[in-house]
Amino acid sequence: MDHLIPPCALTIAGSDSGGGAGIQADLRSFAAFGVHGLSAITALTAQHTRGVIAVHVPPVAFLRAQIDACFDDFRIGAVKLGMLANAEVIHVVADALEFHAPACIVLDPVMVATSGAKLLEDDALHAMRTRLLPMATVLTPNMPEAELLLGQRIENAEAADDAARRLLALGARAVLLKGAHLDEGNIVVDRYIDATLDAEFQHDRLPLEGHGTGCTLASAIAANLCLGLPPAAACETAIDYVAEALRRGYRPGKGDVVVLDHFGASPLGRG
């Protein structure tokens, strides 16, 4: 019966009690592509569609135990990294990944809140740059996160093109620079670059605020890497998936944010 066993992907990220982002979005994304989802929780959040109320970071020894338990029992095709609260957490995750050496790592460098507030202290930012970024198969920053990683402003398309090249030079095998924060008219341009390919993926800009789009995109990329797609194709497929899930999105809470419809957008459900 081995032919019926789906590939496995691991998300190492924070939990969203409101169900729209974090590991909840990651596990839905894995399932939407037919991938078995595993999780190691880096932080617990009390949040809903109107904001974050509280955050609790479990002991890092317990985080390492979660990661080791997953690798001990499953064949993991890809790892997705999301919210990593501080430098201590980043170092523990980096140590674990160096030890287990997964084939693919998708790094979503969650560093900037929707409000624009910086979420990582300087020592954590340095740890992410030096320890995790060089291990990344695909790095998926948005524009504010890219600005923090590079220490430069990104104000137009030319600067975004340059930023993607500079991010690649930091050590990741591929970079997908997300374009939603950059005003390029009625379209959103996501810029992809690796050692041999430079590409743009475009979608119509929708008049709404999505919740969990970054988490979903990174985990969908990880799922498609698990399924054997090369990084560029995995990114393109994941971008299409997020765009469809956002178009089908809904507002389950009292806030204005739209939660993605993962299963409505699933390529399995759509045939």
C-alpha cells in the first residue's frame, strides 16, 4: 500500500487561534495539494481577525523535541519556516535543520506585522540572515521584509528587481520577492530569481485585505516541492493557488480581513 502514502511536509511556525494564518493555514495548504502535514509550533498566539491579543513562546527544548519527533518517524520532503519569535528560536531551528538536512526548505521570513511594526530584534534578524537564509531552497519575503534583510528601501520596480538579485546573493538557492506592498497599478508582480532563471508572475490586484496569504504561499510552495516540482514551477503553482483562494475568500470574524478558501481553491477539488 506504499503507493497510497502521500509525501510529508513539515511546518515550523506559530499557531493562529483564529485559524486564518500560521500553522492552521499551512496544514490546510498541504492538504489542498494532497500532502500530509506535520507541525512544530514555535509560538502560540491569542488572535482573531481584528488583531493579536497575546503571544506565548514555548521552551525551545520542547520545540526541538517536536522537530526531532517529526524527522524520527516521517520521510519529510520539505520544511516550511514561518514565525520564529527570537534569536534563540532561530538558532534551535537552524541546529535541527543542520542535523536532519531536509532536501527542501522554504523560508518565509516573518519579520514585519501588517501594521508595519518590526517583529524581530536585531540579533534575531542577524541570526536569520546568517543561519537560515543560506539553507533556504526558496526565500519568500514581502517588500518590508526584504528592506529589513537588505537595509535598503524598495520604492519602485527597478529597486525591486535589484533587491531580488541582492537577496539571492545572500545565499538562498531561489528568491520569490512578493509584490503586494509595491504599487505597480492594478497588478501584483511577484519576482522570482535563481541561478539560471529570472521571471515575473502577475495577478490582478484584488480590492481586499487577505489574512494568511504569506503563510499559505510559502506552505503551498513547500507542498509542490514535495510533489517533485522544481522551485520556479512550485512558486508559480503556489501563486496561482493563493490568488484563487483569495478570490474565493470569506470573512468569518468581525474584522475586515478575508480568510482564504483553501479547499475551494485546491487543485484536487477543482479536478
